Amino acid sequence: MKRITRRSILAAAPGAVALAALPARAEKQYGPGVTDTEIKIGNTGPYSGPASSYGTIPKSMAAYYRMINEQGGVNGRKINFISYDDAYTPPKTVEQVRKLVEEDGVLLIAAPLGTPTNSAIHRYLNQKKVPQLFVSTGATKWNDPKHFPWTIGWQPNYQIEGHVYAAYILQHKSDGKVALLYQNDDFGKDYLKGVTDGLGDKAKSMIVLAAPYETTDPTVDSQIIAMKSAGADVFVNTGIPKFAAQAIRKAAEIEWKPLHILSSVGNSVGAALKPAGLVNAKDIVTDFYIKDPTDPQWKDDPGYQQWVAFMDKYYPEGDKTDAGNVYGPSNAATVVQVLKQCGDDLTRENVMSKAASLHDFTVPMLLPGIKINTNPTDFAPIKQIQMARFDGERWQLFGPVISGEVNG
Amino acid sequence: MTSPPKETAALEVALRRETEIGRSAKSLGMRQLAIGAAIVVALVVPFVVKNFVIFQLTLVMVYGLAILGLNLLTGFNGQFSLGHSAFYGIGAYTAAILMDQTDVAYYWTLPCAGALCFVVGFLFGLPALRLQGLYLALATFALATAMPQILKFEPLEPLTGGVQGIAILKPDPPPGVPLDADQWLYYFTLAVLLVMFAGAANLVKSRTGRAIMAIRDHPIAAAAMGINTALYKTLTFGVSAFYTGVAGALGALAIQFVAPDSFTFLLSVSLLVGLVVGGVGSIPGSLIGGVFVLFVPNIAERVSTGLSGAIYGIILLLVIFVMPSGAAGFVRFAAARLGPM
Amino acid sequence: MELLLQQVLAGLATGAIYASMALAVVMIYQAIDHLNFAQGEMAMFSTFLAWQMLQWGWPYWAAFVVAVALSFLGGIAIERVLFKPIQNAPILSQLAAFIALYGILNSSAGEIWDFTIKSFPTPFGTTPLFGQGLISTHQAGMIAVTLVMLGLLYFFFRGSRLGLAMRAAATNPASARLVGIRVGWMIALGWGMSAAVGAVAGMLIAPVVFLEPNMMLGVLLYGFAGAVLGGLSSPGGAVAGGFAVGIIENLAGTFVPYVGRELKLTIALVLIVAVLMVKPSGVFGRAMVSRV
């Protein structure tokens, strides 16, 4: 070790002065959970319990962050993605998120999954001024920057989709009798509201049967039979893959051929249509914002091939027919983009500021033409969808990219 | 000399066991010492640990209280219930609705929740008189399943908030008290817990308590001895619901959010597991059950996120193998073996 | 009127699902006197085993038979390893053990085969049978198989020495031991048979509801309701109860105005409880007589 003598101090002095005079460019601002080498972010999801089929979404996100870390991290910092199980029960979510914020000291909560679960931590995170970033739910209430400036959604919300379906119905079957299948919880009811609002004054006369189902119901056969019996000739099917598939199959069995609109939740070729019987799904109409990984039309698409390579290397046990594994990495890529844009100013305030200023950002598995945009009064990053029709083998996209605007 | 008929023999055994519980003065002193020590620790803890842990401990007390409610009905009175999630939910929603839509202070929500649950429990106990064992289980299961559906029911939405649930604020400590909200709620919950646990202990030691247990052990003999079985059984249902309802209200205050699908049949199953782990028929055991219900899922998750359900099951099985009568049974067994008689 | 008929028919079809599960539930109840919460998960796991064999290219009937056989052995193994050690523990502890088993099976299935739904083939085909596709050949086949299983079990218990021994072991273990019946093995056998019946039920149910780890929770609960309605001491009653639950639920959901659609499960259960008020041991069950 060099001996500190008066001479060495005097020799170092000009350098010290010079350093002090440098502009603030080298100054770093760190929020909790950030060091020169690491950014800690938190997440909750249903790894156990009745909703555990969605558990693959946070798992695929973890895989994506692993990939980013292996590629050098974000501005030289590795992402430490801490994800806890909440079994889709709000009390557990509150406990786990408090742990993440108060014990693990994360910078932000990324993509917590579920609507009731996010509702439970909504106020807490806004009070504590912790970013609740790109929540993994399509509920409409997250787009409310005035009252909840720390919460921002990600996917097109269910009411936007509902409006789009309503518009399509009014365009193609304005005298139709509409039946709707929805899950008896907030995600299902959000779709119902979207369709009802979208049909406007005609909703009362057009909707002949809005049939709920519970996730513990073994089948929805009874609801489908009732729909046919009510004379419905338009069917809006917002079920999750299991029930969407059952509905498609039953409709075919009882020879009921309505104008069938399937929501983006249940439209995966591999996860829903194949079990239902591809031939039964012919002529069904749906909306997309991300690419269906089981659709052969993307075989040569570079974005798709990138995704397959990612899955093979970082999440080989993940199911490549599960759309959740497309959702996860796409959402994670958006988080990474926000962190990148923060540079060395990694405070919570700056994170929200950058999250609210995404401009025409895309990720490989978004449909071509769909871009992520936010601004301080618009906390709905993805607002665009595109319709598609099933030809018996694959989804054929048609029409323009549609933009929806519904505020929470 | 003829041997006494079977049912009086059973009562004699029960009475003997109870006087053993009356015990020698020395072991009684030890028991009081243990409880005293526990209370002192409980009072000091919030100043030593982080707020998040205080929050967890508050929830442990909440679940312990809920399990005590179930214990009163199933453990002490032998009426099997899969429906306590409904009482917990009613209690939670009562507190949430009162705090959200009226100006009622938070501490009044507890007696309101308790009273409403007592009435519901009592009314449910009336038809339950005719049912036993698994048939009663189904009836209580029906109650547990009905609750989330009723809470989501559209016409009731202005009251219950429907599927969106209700968000409320944690109560603030009274002015001048140097505690933060988490600590204050902890002490509030602790106070309620001590009062209600003491109440349960007194109930169990009283004549009423003996009648309740006699109904569990030998219903026909109890009736033959003049105990009004029907009255006691329905009253126990009511009291049990009261306890779990108050726990639900406290839980709502701690978590600050209620939603229909938080109060499903799966919650009833958790309470049942907690009851078994703590020890059926043991009042302090209920608190141990609360510890299990809150912490073991976290432990299981740390072992393996993907297989957390399986790890939870394995831990539960180990507990049952090692302590078939729950933690309380184990403590009794150990005390008998080790301590002075 | 036509809708009523349609819903009754559809209710019979779904009721067949509940009936086959109710049969497995009652089987184990007769052997060990309580309800096995993990029954549905055992059936689900067995069905996944069969599915895996089908993925490996085995023909349907080979996979079917092997799955049933493995389930039978598995049921016996679970009894010997998990429940024999705690057979003297309080009833509630045993119940908690069932809950633990549920968690283990459900979680493992999810890890091994993940949660996307899978189709499971049916040997009966799925062409619509009658009533304009309200009942397919598969569903008719399911009803037939359930009734056949019921018949076989009835003759087994009434007519064979082994069946008689099992009934004796369950009703009066002490006396049964005195006449030389190995009570422990009778209980194990009961578990094995119940697991086998569950496996058959699972493989019949999966084509209708799609195979995934959580497919059986609702079915088990409805099956339980049906078994209780029919009477836990009567396998025939349980099967009838299962069908009844399917029909009641469909009718409640369709015809009860205003509340029916959202509260149909509640209504069905309330009706069952009401029936139990009148007949506390189920419609066909034997009243429990306790000696003083």
C-alpha cells in the first residue's frame, strides 16, 4: 500500500479538484434494491392452487430475465427477479408484496398476476409509492393515472375487447340475438360490461342470455344448450381455454352454428381449438395482440423463431402451446425497456416516468403493426388488436389493426 | 358389585380427566408461568421486528382466533364443520362494509361482525341438529360454497362491491399513542385475542363447557342426564360462528381488502388443517394452528415453487405422523413423560 | 317443455360424471368410514398415467387396463404406507392426511404434465346419440359403464365370500377378527378397489371435461353431494344421487328465475340439505342406529 505522505496528497489534489468539477453525468440515483451491479424487482403469481395454470407466466418471465442477465444485464446491472406464490388469494398477495417491499426491498413490483390479487395491493403500493408495473391482468381499472399514479396495465383491457366485439356484431349482425359465456369473477364481468356498453342502447334487446360459469364447474354444456334454446345466433365466448373448448365442442355437437366470437383468453390453437376439434372451430372470429405460438403461419417469422430459441434454451420445460409463455417474455421485455431507459437514474419516480413515456415500442411476439405507447395520461400500453378468422387450420388475420380506448 | 353401565363410566372418565386437568398446584403454576411468559414476549415483539413481520404475526393471531371458533364447535362439541370460511367471510365483509359505507369506528365492527355471525350460526345450527358426521359436513360445505356466490351476486353489488371487492384503510392508532398503524393493529388484535381466549377457557371449564363436551362424547347419556342437547348444540354453533366472525373482521382490517373468492371452501379446509395441527380440543393449540396455516405454505414455497403444494402435503403428513393428536397432544404427552406428575 | 327435456337429458349426461365419482366415494366410505378428499386427485393421477401411456403409443385398452391395475395397487400402497400408521389417530387427523394427499397428487401432476388441457380419447366415439346431440355415444357409454360397475360391485359385496368379509371388516372389525378375517388387508383391498373405480371414472370423465390437474375438484364435490343425497351406505343410492345432482343443477341453472344462473350450485346444495332434513341418512341410506 502506498504510503500517504504530504507529497502524495499534494500530487493528488489537482485530480481531486478536477473530479469535483466534472458534470453530474457520472452521478447515479438509486432507489431501493439497486446497486451498481443489481436491480431487484418483485413479482407474485399463482404457482399453486386452482389458478396454477397461470403459474407458467411468471416462470417464463424469470426465464426471460435469466436470458437478459446472460446477455449482460441492463446497463451492466443484473436483474434479480424475486417471485413469490400467492395461490391467487388476495390475503396472501398482500403478505407477499409487503415482504417484497418491506423485507426484500425491491425497486418495483413487475407484472403481479390476477385481478383480485392486484386489487388487494393497489392502494398499498400507491401509498408506499412503489411502481406496480405492467400488471398481468386485463382489467380496465389499472388505467387511472390520476388516482393511482403508480399503477400501470399492459395488455389490451377486457372492456376494449368487449367494445370491439360489440362493434363487430353491430356491423355484421345488427339484428342478432346475443348470448355470452363469462367466468363469474371480475375478469369475466369486465368482458360482459365491455360488450354491453359497446352495444349501447341495443344491449337490452340484443343480449338474450348472459351465462356465467364457475371454475369449479365440470362442464358448461348446460349453458350452451340454454343458449341455443333461447334462439341466440351470436355467441361471445370469453371462457378460459378449458371452458372455451368445451363450449365450442358442445355447440358443434348440438348443431348450433351462431356467429361465434372467441376472446383472446381462449383462442390458442393448441391449448383450446385442438382439444375442441379443429373442424368445430371453423369460422370462429377472435382478436389477437400477440402471436399464437401454435399457429403455423408464424413458422418462418423471425420473432417467432427467436421466441422458440429462447424457450429451448431458458425454459425447455415450458409448454410451447401455452400462450402464457408468449405473454410472460413480452411483458418482461417491456419492463427491461423501461429499466434501460432509466439509465443510471434508477429511482422509483424515474421508473414510473419512463413507463409513462414509451413510444412505439415493440417486442418480437407482438402482432405486426401493434405498438406499445404510453404517456402521463394514458396508462394503457397496448390498446390495439386485430381480428382473425379460423379457417379450420389456422387463424387468418383480417381487417385493420383496431385501436380501443377505454379508461378505468 | 356390578360394573357401572357404559355411559356413566364414560362420564366418570371425563370427570376424572378433568380433575387431572385440575392437576397438582405445581403443574398449574407452571402452566400459568408459561402463559405469562408468552404474553410478555408477545408484548415486546413489535419493537424488535420489522413491520412486515408484525403484519404476519397479526395474521397468525387472526387465524388462531378463527381456528378457536372451529375448535369450539368441532373439537369441544363434536359437530363437524366445513363451513367456517362462510362465518369468517361474513365477519370480514361486515367490517369492510361498515368501514366503507358508514362512519362506524373500527372497533365497533368487531361486535357487529360477531353478533351477525352468532345469529347466522345459531340459525344454521337449528337444522343441523338433525344431521351428523358426513351429512353435517355436506350441509356446512353447502354454506361454504354458497358464500362466495352470494357475495358475487349482482343485485347485492351496491352493498358488497361484487366481484371487485371492497378496499378499506387500516385503523390509525389513537392520537398521542407513539405506535404506527401496524403495531397498533397488532396490539389491538392481541388484546381481543387474549380476551376471547380467556372467555373460551372459562366457557370450557364451566358447567356449560362440561355439558358441551358431554354431548360430544356421549350424546345419549347427556340427554338422559337432563342436558338440553338441542339448545347447547345450537348455542355452540352460534358461539363458534361468533369467534370466527370476529377473526374475519380483524383479518379484513389487517389485509385492508375483501373479495368473494378469498372466502371459499378452501379456507375452510385450511382452518381444519390448522385445527388438527394445533390439537383438536385444545385452546392454546388453536394459536399453533394459526402459525402453521400462515407460515408453512411460505416454507413449502421456499423449498420448491413448482411443487409447493406437494411439500405442504408432505410437511402436513409428517406432522400428523409424529403428532397424531396435534401439537397440544404432543405437549401433553411430553409433559406427562418428562415433568413431575 | 322442450328445453326442460333437453336440460334433463343433459343433466343425466353430466350426472353420469358425478355418479361414477360418487360410486368411488361410497366404496371407500364403506371400507374406512370416512370421505377421502384425495379421491378425485387419485382418479386424475390415474388418468394422467393412462394418457402418458397413450402418448407412448400404447393402444387404448392396454393403457386402460394397466392404469386401472396400477391404480388398484397404488390404492393399496397408499393405505399401507400412509394410513395404516395413523389408523388409531383421531378422525380429524386422518382427514387432514387426506388433504395432504390431495396437495401432493395435485401439485405433482401439475409439475409432471403441466396445466394445459389435454384431450383424452373415448372408446365409445362421440357421435350424437339422440336428442339432437344432447347425449353423445360417449356419455351413453359412461352411464352404461357406471351402471355395470355398480352391478358388479353389488354382486361382489352380496354374493362373494371376499365381499362379505370386507363388509364384515368395515361394520364390525372386532367380531370380524374373531372369525379369522384379516381386517387390515380388507381395508387395504377397499382402498385398492376404490382407487380402481376412481381410475375408471377419471378415464370416462376426462373426454368430457378435458384432462388437466384441476379437473376433478368440482366433480369430487358434486359426487360427494350426490353420494350424501343418495345415502352413504348405499352404492345404488349414491349413483342415483349423482344423476339427481346433475339434473337438479341444470334445472336450477336454467329455470330458477333471476338467481338461478349465478347461484345454481348453492340452490342444488340447499335442496340436498332440505332432503337431508327429511331423511338425515340420505334418500336410500340406512338410518344409523347407535346402541346405548
